[in-house]
Amino acid sequence: MTTFCTDVEIERIARGLLERTLPKSEWTHAAHFAAAIWLLRHRPDLTGVVEMRRIICAYNEATGTANTTASGYHETITIASCRAAAAFLVRYPPGMALHPIANALLQSALGRSDWLLAYWSRALLFSESARRAWVEPDIAPIPYEG
């Protein structure tokens, strides 16, 4: 399991996403959440749906990942993950270092790359409609507010 030792690591991931310089091989499940909590803390102006779509689509294009109906940007996963990261982050004091928060998040159920399948069926989550726009869960309500 990925663990972070410093906030510098987390900032490097987030800035690499924003600047489109993060190597594609480093854009892992852990990196997605590390970038999300850094953005939520340091650049909340960039965490809205429109902004996140723009950032992720641009990053994907820069790293050779096509944003299509079958690959690249996924709106439902992005929104759910940002909501989950925000709900997790508010449990901690605003000035607390991010790396222990990221590590705690990754040790929680959110650290599993399949955590969304507790709320969405695989067919719905990976459908074209869920990739293009927010789709409500079909198994259980997601416990993170929007």
C-alpha cells in the first residue's frame, strides 16, 4: 500500500496534475486522493465539477489518455471521490499536515480501488452515462454529501 512520508510528496502529485507533468505511471488510486485533499485544502477554487473535469481531461490528454465514452475522465467517479475526500478531510484540524490524513484515508475503505462498488453496480458505474455525468448510486446512498 502507498504511504506518504511528507506533504511535499502530496504537493508534487497535485502540482504535477495541474501542470500536466506527473508521469502517467504515478497517477494511481492513492495519487488521485492525495491530489484531491491537497486541492481541497490549498486550491478549493479548483475542486468544482467544471474545474475538475477541465483539469483531469487536460492531464489525460497530456499523458496520452483519450477522454472517450470508454476511457479517461469519469464524472461520477470524480464527483464521488471528491465528496469522499472532502468529508474525510474535515475530520481533521485545518492546519494538520496532509500526509497523515492521506495515509489514514488510504487505510480506510476509501483506500480500496473498488470502494465505489459498495454504492454502484459495476454495470452502472462503468456505463457511458456515468462517465459523462453524475449518476446516483443504485445499490446504496453514498454517505458523502455533495
